[in-house]
Amino acid sequence: MSALLCVIGSEPARAQDAPAAAADEPVQGIQEIIVTAERREQSIQRAPITIAVVGGEEGAKAGLSKVEDLTRLVTGMQIGAGGGNAQIYVRGVGDFSYSSLSNPGVAFNVDGVYVGRTDGMNGNFFDVERVEVLKGPQGTLYGRNSNGGSINLITKDPSFTGISGYVSGELGNYDLKSVAGALNLPLGETVAARIAFKLTDRDGYLSDGSLDDVKQSVRFKLRFQPSSDVSLRLSADYTHLGGVGGGYVLLPSRPGSDPWEGTADPAAIAYRDTFPGTSGPLAASDLTQDTTLWNLSAQLDWDLGFADLTILPAYRNVDTFSVGAPGFFYQSTLQAEQESLEVRLGNSSPGLTWVIGAFAYHDKIDGLNFIKASTVRSIRRNFYFPETKAGAVFGQATFGVTDGLRLIAGLRYTTENRTLTGRIVDARATPEVTLVNFGGERDFDGWTYKGGFEYDVAPQSMLYFTASKGFKAGGLNQTGVASRSVFEPEMLNAYELGMKNRLFDNRLQLNLSAFYWKYKDIQNQNVEIVPVEGPNFLFSNVGDATLFGGTIDAIFKPTSFDTFTASVEYTNSEYDSYAVTAPTIAYNPATNGCPVVDTSGGIVTKSCAGFQVARAPEWSGSASYQHVFDFGSSGQLAFVGSMQFSSARWIGVNFLPAERDPAYAIFNASLDYTSDDGRFSVGAFIRNIGKTAYITGGIQHPFRTGLIGANISEPRVFGVRASFKFGEE
């Protein structure tokens, strides 16, 4: 769901995992939610942004274990997967990527550290404090590649309050076995440590064994606070992702088949081969995932008196090998290193809040894609070695004009250097033959800004307006065709008007926002048949779009034991321009559903102008109800019922009939008992009660025209869980 999950989880009326109230002193009203969306702690009701927040404990009970799960929990998000890459979209703005040559369209940050490669996201969802989803461009404070917004994952820090911790476990269908825990250990008056882990083993949702969940994660944090003015946090984490890995289903589905029939299932392969064309060999035994992630970071916070200084260096490493089957054999081997450093100086006072800073980023990748798309036409190895060096300076201030009126102004300059070398090899030959060597270097830069105002209409009602700009860097393609070697940056100009309210003695929270976005030079990636090279994943700037709409988030707490939530988002979207071109000699009209507008010069041009923006449903939302049965000193029993819905949307950028996924609604329920002291809980859950299938993304087969390899939602899942806490956890 949205921000509302923070106050409605299976534990009675908790926000930010606050301690349970005594049975004879139930929590009154809606509790405050603290976020760091503007690089400082503040109430969510004082942040001039549309924000969805998922509390750590509530997210865990809702099944949040990977970034794709946010599709179920946050209104307006659509997240699929391409190879090992997460394709994250907010209101139709994101990145349709199947290789690491792209740039994410929604920034992902872990404990303040920007994660440049989407391969490295899914090892972080354990021992979570909260997840903040900021909608709209965050280019001033969060920088590069945050056109659609920013996801900020904040994990739990060590505490000096005493020895504490927890252990929890789940058992469920698909042979789910999961255990997690943490130990908080003060090592003196100025040093504290925290170690957390999570082990998960679950069979695949798809018939070929894919879409399983096999991971082992551990994190160690050390906090040193020699005085009230200085704090140093060190963090190290390690994750291994194993098993079969991500999977796909075919669209259109095989007649009479289960929606969760995987593409490497023998029946699906036979069905695939009824489509005209040729395909490479494929078997369920090919599918695998072997990914190792490890990360190091530090954060120094120093109160200098006139301002607070933050220094945040980090190193991240991804080493992955995977074989997937989006209708053909696709093997990816990747080793990536990332180094980053952010330095900020800021202060907050009643009349002025400001922050200035600088950011430096470097990543380097050794990658190999092995594609068997056709036994007779294409068995290719694509070796690619990209490198990115980026830097930025930024500043933002909010200053009071009157007691109730504040102005917002921010600016950021980003510069980026990208280099790429590599080669495409024909793997049919013995020895293998290099078909194309490619390479190049390009610099990109851009300014982003934010401006607006906040106005206190009443003590608990704030009106705000912002105008902002996002910048997503361009890049280089793995191709020897000079005219296609570079794709340019994309931009997003956004305008938002919102109002945040607390009403009726803090029993109703009603947040409203309206937005208008102009999306320019959109980057998309398609499989294209290139002479000599064969099928290739190429990026291009396809056009512009306009998106506008609004969001309503509401929490109503009529009694201390009943909580209703609702979140609804409307998005009207349309491509103003969208051009698809292909040489006449290679043109196949069935590969794209848009009309032909030009056939001159040996080039066929189709225009998708007027189509709804891909992965931007017109309507989406969620609702929930929680009731707590209070048994006094015998504990409490919490029932939660929830639902999520979406209207029809395009799940791919070819606009074929199979890429149009219909509207859906899913329903969930849970029942959890918690002891009077809050230390012990046991419960049961069921998600997607109706076993509704919906699609989150897909890619067209390069040699089986009109056949889509698609990402599908989880089916009906159910299970039991228990947890035990000790100390002041």
C-alpha cells in the first residue's frame, strides 16, 4: 500500500514500529510518521512532496522482501524485471531496461547511499526501519536518474538503550521457510553494534521452477558517538541470491494453460514454437541465479554549531550470473563496482532550513550477455565494459516570509562522463568470430531545480506548490552502427499542488495532491534486428509525453481499535510524440501496434502518439481496514483486510494486443495475536485470495513476432508466522 501502511500493520495502531500501548491505555489518534525525504528529519505532514511510507514491521508482514513487492504496496508504482534488472516505474516514468547500459528512472537509496545498478537492490529488504517512496523528480537533493522519484530504504541503526533484538519466522505454501532476526548490543556508553540476518527458501511460483526466493543476507552496523555533537556509523552487509531466479510467462497465454506457466515449461516451449519464426534451445534446467552482493559504507554526522556536517562514503559490489528465459535463452554475467561520496552541510531553524552539498560517483562493469534467440540466425555473446564518472553540486533552502508562508528554492548541477568498449561475437562458429567491435565516450550534463511555497492554512493543514525538473543521463549503446551509438538524456518538468491535513482531533488524515508532468526525450530499449550484429538491445530517444492527475491518501481512526485507510491515484497520460523506425528491408508490421506514418527513404516510420504511456494505469489504489480485539492483560488480536487495484495499462512499449493487461483487484487478510507486553506474536496471512494474475512488464521475442515474455504477479500465497522480541526493541 501507501504511506498508510505505517499505521495499520498487524500490530495494533503502530507507526514507525512504536512500542505497544498498555491494554488499558490504547493509542489515541493517528501517530506521527517521521521521514527524511528532504535530507532531514521531519513529519510526513510537513514535507511538500507526495510520499508513500511503508513501516519496516508492517512491510515484512505484508511480504515485502524485494523491490518488485512495492507494486503491491505503493499506489502508482509498476515494477517488473528484465534479466537481473528491476524496471521501476512511478506514474509511467522509469526505465525499460534489460541491460546494465541503462540508467534507472527512479533513484534507489539504502541508508542514504545511491544504488546505481538495479541488480543490487534485492539484498537489502531485511531489518528495515521504513521505506519512503517519493513521487516526482527529486533531482535537487537526490540527483541523477530520479525523474520518476526516489525510493529510500532505511535500515535499523544500533541503539544505546540496552541489549535487545528479535527473531521471527514464516512457513507457507510453495514450501516457504524464512527466518530473520537481529541483536542490538551496546558496547559501552559511546559504542553500540547491531547485527541482523534473514534466510529465505521458497519454491518458484512458475511451473518451470522460476520466480523462487532463495537468499541469505547479513548486515553489521557499528555506531560510535563520543559526544552529543558527533556520531559515526559504519555498515557492512552481504547477500547471496541463489535458486532458479526470476521467470516469465508467455503472452498471449497458451489456450487452457495456468497463468503461471513458465516459459521454460515443455508445454510453453511447444506453444512458443507454433508462432512463425525460429527460436534457440530452451529448457527449465538452464534457469539459474547466482548473485553475490556486498557493501560497505560510513556516515559521519557532526554538529558544528552553525550547521550539521554529513560525510557519506560508500562502496558496493555486485557479482552475478543468471540464465533467464523471456521466450529465448538469455544468460547474463556481470561484475560491477561502485564508489560514491556525498558531503552535505545544513541547518534548520524556525525561519530558515538549508542544505548545500557535493556528490561524486564512479562505477565500472565487466558484463557479458549470451543470447540464443534463434538456432539458425542468432547465437551471440555480447561483451561490454562501461564506466561512469559523475559529479554534482547542489543546494536547497526553505525560508520563512511570514509566520505561515515559506518559500522553497533549490538548484543542482550534474556532470557525467560515460565510456564503453566491447564486442559482439558469433558463437555459432568454431572458433567464435568477432562480428563487431564497439566503443565510445560521451559527456552529459544538466541543471535541475525545485521552487515553490508552503503555506500553513491551519495548525494541522499545509498547502504547498512546487515546480521541479529531473535529469536522467544519456548513454552509449553496444552497437557498431555509429548513428545508434549514443542516446541522449531525458528530462521531466513537474508541477505539483498539494494539501496535507489532520482533522477531527487527529482522527482523520487527508492528503491531496495534483500533478502535471511534461516528459521529454523519453529513453526506451527495444530488441532490434541489426545487420551483421543480429538481435540487439538498443536504447533510443523515442519522443515526449504529458501526464497529469492526482492522489488522495486518507487514514481514518474512528476509535482506538479501528483504522480505515484508502489511497487512490488518477493518471491521465498520452504520448505527444513517439516515433518507431525500421529499414524497409527488415520491416515486419506485426512487431509494433502503432500506425505507419511514413515509408520514404527506405525507412518505415510508425507513430505511437496518442497512446497511453506504458505502465501508467489511469486508476490505481488500495484500501484497508484493521480492527484490534483488546483482551486486556491477555493481549490483543488484530485483523487486517486489504485490497489493491489497477485499471488496464500497457506493460510493454510495442503496443501489441498481448501487451495490454486488463484491470485487476487483489484481496488480502491477516490475523495476528500479540501478547500484552508486545514481546510475542503469532499469526496467519493470505495474499491474493482470489489468485488474480496481473502483468507488470514484458519483452517481445525477437524472432517470434507478437509473442511476449512477461513478468507476472505472485499467485495466492498463505502461511503462518511468529516472532519474539527482547529488550527495548
